[in-house]
Amino acid sequence: MMDRAFLAWPFFEPRHRELANELDRWCRENLGGRYAENLDDECRTLVRELGGASFLKLAVAQGDRRPDVRSLAIARETLAYHSGLADFAFAMQGLGSGAISLFGTVEQKRAWLPRVASGEAIAAFAMTEPECGSDAANMQSSAMRDGNEWVLVGEKTYISNGGIADFYVTFARTGEGEGARGLSAFVVPAEMVEVAERIGVVAPHPLARLKYDNVRLPADAIIGEPGEGFRIAMETLNLFRVTVAAAANGFARRALDEALAFARDRRLGSGTLAENAVTQAKLADMALAVDASALLIYRAAWQQDVGGTDHRRAAAMAKLHATECAQQVIDDAVQMHGGAGVTRGVKVEELYREIRALRIYEGASEVQRQIIARDLLKEVR
């Protein structure tokens, strides 16, 4: 069972502890022993089940209230501990609809957010392009105004939920300014998008390359004002950045637990692996990394919820530290397992595949270092 001693920290309220207990119980009852024969169907099923259990309500705005970041982080850490695919299904409902939660009109919120929260509609966030990853200012997809419509042309790639989403929040160049100042965001129903290619990655998740071939959208499909797309994207990513760190820490916690159980039972000479001094030192380092990440994660989440301070640096620190440390913790767990650690079907091998992408998406580690350094230098100036 996942260690939840961190919930006693002063960052949390009673409702957060109740959520952690309720979701952990739900995960143990519903996610154990599942095997996805069809990835798309399993993702759709997980979204419906999470919606039916009311957990997806955490991921979308409720009236004028933004999603509570501490709740999102607890949910992702708990889900990731039990199932990487369940965490993915939950997270993409939030990220995919995040621009609508933060900047959508009343009509856009009414049309999409209840369906996202119930699991009826699957959301996706379409920003990355074949020639532009972290450098969104060089986006090539374009949307031109034609009377009462927008005409959208371009291509997106590595889009999570690509091929199974019901709508894509899509970013395109509308030309109000150069670089990042000329982007806008649109709600695009899935039936208007061509799924050009399904993409397989090391941790099986639904990903796709999308084509927009003169897609005609009504004027009210735009989110916010023309030219606000970059700000909308960055604020959406910033809202969910800490939760990526939380998911990474969920993977790391599971790896630590798997390593502890293996070391306790594995015979080594006349004793067990757990009695070996080298093993004990490694386990101590793993536990230190997990707790240090948790402190950074929930400090940053608390800052976003409570407000009063600029939390961008804290969020960047949390994501950078948690994802990099989780990679090391999981690698150590694999090493401790020996040959079993690289065997399909063993949990640490699954975690090894799950963790790698988290150091890249929603701001790669190199980008997080830039955010931290620029914020420090800004204070010096």
C-alpha cells in the first residue's frame, strides 16, 4: 500500500486526506490485475470509470473555481502508483480541457466541461508540431478568418489521446504579431481532424499525428481573444506542471516499495539482500529522493492554490527534481531486481518505460532549468 504519511504535512486540508484515502481504495479495488488487450478501448473505459466515480471533476473548473492543484497532484501520484495508464487517462482530461477551464466562454464551458468530467467526452491538447516541440513560437499551423469562420490548416504530432479524443484544443498562428504573440487557441471537434498516423512509444499510450486540411470552424470556436494562444497554452501547462511531478513521484514510490519487498525476500548468501549494506544505502537514497520531491511538489501545489507568490519557479523546480529523481529511483529498483528488472510483466520494468517521457513532455528538463535560472536572474537584476 502506498505510504501516505506525507498527507500529515501542513500543505493539506482534511478534504485532501479524504481524497487520497478514497482514491487509493478505488484503485486497489478497480485497477489491480488489469491487462489492456486493446489500448484505445482500455483508455476509453478508464475515462468512463474515473468519470463515473466522480474523480474527473477534480480536473476541470467548477463554476468560477479553477482546479485545485493539490487535489490534482494527490490524484496523479495515487493513480500513477497503481497504474500509469489510469494516470494518463485522468491527466489528459484535465490538460486537454484546461484551456476551456481557464479561458473558455460560458457557452464553451457548458458545452464541454460537464462531458469531460463525466467521462463522456475525451479531451486532447494539440500543440506540438513536427518542426516545433518546446519552441512554440515557431508554430506553423495557421488559422485565417473567412467571414464568420476560421479556416485551420496544419499538422500536429505526438498528441496524447490522438485518435480517441472527442475534441482537440488546437493552437495555430493567426498573425496578430510575430512569434508567440500571433497564436490563438481553438476547440476542434474530432470529426473535423484527420488522424494521419498512430505513434507507438515505450510506454503504450494513445498518441497520433493529426492533419487539419482547411478545417472550417465557427467564429465562436476560438478560446479567449485572437493572439492570446501562447499565454493560454503557458498558463494551462503551468497549472498542470506540478501534477506531472506528482505522477513521477507516484512511479518512484511504487519502485521503492517494489525494491523494499524484493530486498526483504531475496536470498543473498546466508541472509537477504536487505541485510546487505550496499542495498541499505541504495534504499536510503531512494527514500530521500522521494521525500525531497514530495516536499517540492506540495509546496508548489500549495503556492498555486493559496496564491500570493509567483509560483513558476517552484513549479519548475518540482517538475525538474521529481522527474529526474524518479528516473534514478526506478533505475535503482531495476538494478536491484537484476534480470527480473528487465523482464516484461515485472512492475519495475513497466515503471522504467513509464517514467522516461515525463522528463520531456509539458516542458523538458532543459526548459525547466531555463525557467528557474531566468527567474533567479530576474531577481538579481
